[in-house]
Amino acid sequence: MNLHEYQAKQLLAQYGVAVPAGDVCSTPEAARTIAENLLSRGATLLAVKSQIHAGGRGKGTFNTGFQGGVKLCKTADDVFEKARAMLGNVLVTKQTGPEGRLVSKLLIAVAPHIHKELYLAVLLDRASSRPVLMASTEGGMDIEEVAARTPEKILKETIDPAVGLMPYQARKLAAGLGLQGDLIGQAVKLLSGVYKAWWESDAALLEINPLCIVTAGDAKQGLLAVDAKLSLDDNGLERHPDLLAMRDLAEESPLEVEASKFSLNYIKLEGDIACLVNGAGLAMATMDIIQHFGGRPANFLDVGGGASKEQVSAAFKIILQDPNVRGILVNIFGGIMDCNVIATGIVAAVKETGLKLPLVVRLEGNNVEAGKKTLAESGLTIIGGTSMADAAQKVVRAVAAGSKP
Amino acid sequence: MAILVNPKTRLLIQGITGAFGTRHTQLSLAYGTQVVAGVTPGKGGQLFENKVPIFDTVAEAVRQTGATASAIFVRPAFAADAILEGVDAGLDLVVCITEGIPVNDMVRVKRAMEGKKTRLVGPNCPGVVTPGEGKDSTGGCRIGIAPGYIHKKGNIGVVSRSGTLTYEAVWQLTCRGVGQSTCVGIGGDPVNGSSHLDVIKMFNDDPETHGIIMIGEIGGSAEEDAAEWIQRHCQKPVAGFIAGATAPPGRRMGHAGAIVSGGKGTAAAKIAAFKAAGIGVAPTPSEMAETLLKMMGR
């Protein structure tokens, strides 16, 4: 689960990490009020930032033609105008895909005077099974590009989970970032807050890009988290009801939300051959074999190890809501699960949905003969597959035949 | 020989009285596995199915029954505790079936297990099977949730992150009359107890294993690490398959660990590493057994 920038910043602030003053709103009028408030407290420049779960907002374009999902303004009137241009419209960035995302919330925040931009992230290092703190002097850039071109500019500190981030590690990173004097102490405080926020919220990734050295009103330099991205470990959500309450369903694909209600793991893809499989590994492999034989998978769908008749039926309804689907491949290796239960579920779902598309079913495993008999005696046109390869070739052929004029 | 477990292995089940634990304990008993104890706190003194004694703690179960391995079927929130209880009781092997354990719990578990003798397999895995000599491979050791009957006793080792893809490979072998020494599902989580490489090393040292099928998937670099070692040290033919060539980057494909992030962990990179190491790459998941058997001249 991902959080919005404003939610991530609220969390960081609770851990003593300095973030620009600001507030979130969903109407241009509220945006103006926040702006007036911030300007009256001495701010001279404000940022109006679209809150969507995707990067590249600043360079994005709205469906109205309005350029930029992040704008700088000097007056409350300007904030009002920019908010009116953004709210209720769809923002397309390089990460959203062509369909874009509806902007329904804006963060109005003080735009500080930035002296230098840095990069900071906490994530899991899978190789060592430990958390790692990553920092770079190349803030505000695409960090993957920095890592590829100048790997020496990425600093890393692996953290021993038994003791957490030690101050010396934070000082090492601060020195590596070229921080001096007062900023070193500030960095130690900030880094320990950032690490603690990551660990205690069961986060998968916490990224602050840019982390800025700013000049405050008293001409003193300080560190400020100007942008923040937080992804949470879905397995940890059960113990964080406060974070779970921040879930924004509008940011998720409606079909994926629907699937999750039936404990189905569904991910929509771009192709036209839908698949329904038990097990994540087999589901990925089924997508791969469709592509191997010249087809394009329309989705990933794992019905899990103990799928019921109801789940199979729900799965059919979900994959059929994708208008691109022109054929279906069911691939079940029913180790423990009864193939006849699956077969009965398929027959019921086909009848219920009035399916007209070609359907190839490959069943293997426990009670498979009864399952095949149920399919054969259903009176439905169901193409049987003897192996994964056979089934994949048959569905690819059936879809190709169906698309001929 | 086989690896990790054999038909004599004395197994205890943590979470034996839950629905999931009960079902799979029954199946393991039917397979002929030596299930000698169950653990459910508060139910000590009772009997499971009138034959397997239940204890309140793993330590007590080990003391009374001499169990050396355990299978964990407890809820995700209690799994880290269950694993470390098994470690504390001095078990040789803990196999954690539970799916959905918070990653940071596993980070702490791994740290706490450093220097301990217990080997962990999983979590989020189908378990370990060493097939037996009986009908439908009964008489073997089945720890976890794999269907026993698809196996056949023999000389191919199978290691995989995915459950159903393991069954697929095992079934392809069995249908060709080729048996397995041991089949190990290491699980689909980003932090797990045993890696592909850990298992490959055991297969390499096992005289009963003559060839290996290694199944990987997108995410992390465990397959690359194993491939590098295989190239230098493995004396047995290895064939493999990597799932997820068609997975979109940045999306978690069912398994918590199956994600291409920051351009890392792609199927293409893993397949290239396999090829560079002389591992036979099955062009499709339907040809895993065939690819290995060809390499072995069968």
C-alpha cells in the first residue's frame, strides 16, 4: 500500500523530521485559505502539489492541457487559480500511464529557499536481509540513473536490526554527503527519525527526494524533507490500523480492489488473453508461456491454494470486465485442491456469465478425471489442454482465429 | 540419503489444532511421515486424532518425543515467535508454511538465528518432501502442504520459490518415470531462511541426487548468486526456469518477493546468469523436466 506525499510527511513530522509547513485541501477555496495563512506567517513562495500515487508530477500534463502537477505561486489568488486548474482533472505523468490519475487533493506548502538537494531512502537489502539507509548528494534526480551512471555517488549504511541505526552511522552518512558544522547534528537527528519511521510503520520503502539544505529566515541552514514517498509492507498493515485508514482506494484499479474482496490476487495487464491460475509462481509462468507462443496475457490472477466455487465464479466475472479480453486460459494444478470443485465452479461461472469467448482449461492433480468429466458433460464449448504448453498454444490459436475479419 | 529430511525424521507440528494444520497433519500421517508431536499452547496433554500427543511448548515436545524438525502452521502475527521457539528448542530444521508474515519480523528472526544450528526453510513455502518407496511415494517424509502422490522416489533434487510451479516440475518428472531425492520449496518472501544456493549446496553434496531443477522468479538476486556458485563448484547438471518475464516492473506478482524494482531482479538478468553458468534454461515451464533430462543424456 502506498501513502500520499502529505500523509508521509505527517508521519515524518511525528518522528521529528522537519517538513515544509503546509496543509492538504480538496477545494480551491480551501487552498486559498491555507495560502493566506502561510503567507501571513511570513512565507513568500508557496508550492501547489497534486496528490497522486505517481512520480513525475511536476512535468505532467492535465487532460485539460494545463501543464504541470506542481506549481509555485506568490499570492493566494494565484494558488486559488492553480488549484482550480488542477482539482477534478486527470494528471498524466510518465508513471501514470496514458489513463492518468484524477487529482482530488492538493498539498499547499511553503516552498523554501533551497541551497542544495540531497537524496535519502530506507529500504530492505534483500541480499543481507537487513535494512539499508541510502543517501546521495545527487538529490532531485532519478536515483536509478544516478546508481547506474555514478554508483560511487550512492552511499549505503546497512543497519543491524538488533540495535537499529547507530549515531556513528548517521555521522558517516552526513560526512559522506559533505555536511559540516551544525548540519551534522541535524542530520543525525533527522536520519534516526527517518529510520524509526520506516521501521515502526513496517514500511517497504521510505524515500525523501529531495532532502534539502535550506536557508531559514535567520539565515541559518537547516535540513528539510521537501518531498516524501512511503510504501508500506502489506503484510504489516494488520498491526497499523492508523496507516490502513490512510488507504486511498481511488488510487487503485477498481478491478484489483474488487478481486481483493474475494482474496484473489489480480493485476491487469495490456494483452487480450485472460488467465486464471492457482499459485503465484504458476500464474506468472502461465503469462510467460502465453507470450512464448505469440499471445499477450491480459492479467495476472492467482486464485490461491484452496480456491472455492465462489472464488472461481468471482474470478471469471472480474476477468470478463476487462474489455480487451478475447480468450481465457484456466491453468490449475490441483495438488490438494479437488479438480472437480474447480470444474464445477468453471461450469457454473460460464453459464452464469453467458461466456461467448474461447475458453481453454488445463486441469491437473487431485481428482482430475472427475473434473474433466464435469467439463465434458456440461454441454459447453470448453477446449481441454493436456499440458501448459498445449493449453497455451490452443488459446493463442483460438484468439487469433477469432480476430480474423 | 536425500537432503534435510528422510523417512525416519521425527516431525512436530506447531499449530496442529488449527484447520490448516489439522488438514495437512492428516495428509502427512497418511503419507507415512513420522509425526510425533503437536504444539498448541493451552492444549497440552490432549491427543491429535487419538495418536499424536499435543504439548504446550516446543521445548517440552522435543524433550518428550525426540522430534528434530517442525512444520509451522500458525497465523502470520505469531509466526516469528513460533520460528524462534523452534530454534530455542534446538530443532535441526524448522519449515514455516505461513504466508503473510511482516517483512520486518523476518528481518529480526534472521538476525536472532545467526550462529544457531537450526536451519529455516520458508516462510510462505509449500515445504519439503523426501519421497518414500511405497505406492504414490508414501513412506517418505512430507513436511508442509505439497501433494504427496505426485512424487516418486529417485535422484533429482528440486528447489523452487513457488509451490504450484514445484508441483508442476515434480509431476513432469514423475510422469516421465523419473523420481526425486528431495523437493524443497524455499518460499516467495523477500526474506527467507534458506536460499536457492543453500539448497543447491546440499544437493551437490548428496550422493543420491544426480541432477537438479532450480525454479526461480523475478525479484532480488538469489538466483544470480546461486548461478555464480554453480558455475564454479556444482558437479551436477542443473536445469532451471525463471517465472515472470512478462511481469510489469514495480508490481508485486502475488509473492511478496516477486517484484522488479529499480530495474533489478528482472527475468532477463536471471536467465542470462543461468545461461552464463551453464544451467539449462527451459524455454517454457512445460519443459523443465525435459530440459534437465536432455542434459543428463536421458
